[in-house]
Amino acid sequence: MNIGDVLKPGGRGVIGTASKDGVVNMAVYAVPNVVDDETVAWGMTDGRTWNNVRENPNASYTYFEPGEGYRGARLTLSLSRTEDSGGMLSKIREQTRASSPGNPQAIKHVAYFKVVESRPLV
């Protein structure tokens, strides 16, 4: 499956992470940047999600397609690498500036995840 065909622009989702002690965190996240057929990337602030993925590389993302109904995907993820500078961080900040009321400069990191598994939403 091509992950770019699953994650359509305009959708939204929730990322789930857990600390090394198993304390769970859920956060609303935009559609990630698709890097290749098995890799996605998100910009992250210095919050719980960022702290958790540094302690525990496993995460999940529930994606809802734009529109009515229950179309989308459930992704099982594994952190592959992070960056604190570079082209992807600049790209994500620019996307945030264009589409969100949030402060793009608050995004300090890029987290790249391997898509371990993709399943339909329902």
C-alpha cells in the first residue's frame, strides 16, 4: 500500500504515544508529511508527544479522511530518526504558518516514523 494514497490532504488525526513508564498521551495532529512509501514525518513542539517518542519509539496514528463518515486509517508507527534543523523542519513550519493559528517557531523538531502497519479505520 502506498501511504501517500491513504493520507489525503485536509484530513486530521490523533497520535498516541506512551512514556517509558507506560503513561499514555493522545494529541490531535495534522496529516504527516509523506517521505516515502513507508516513512512519514511530523513537526513537534517540546511537549508530551515529543518527550514520549524519545523514551519509547512506538506510536499510533488514527487518521480521519476529510468529509462525513468513518473513512481513514490506523497506522502503527516506529520512530526512525529525529532532526532539530534542516529542510523538513523549514517546510513544516511554513505549512503551519499557512494553515494554522499556532506559532510555527514553536515547532522545534521533526520526528520521522516508519509505518509498521496500516489498517482501515473501520
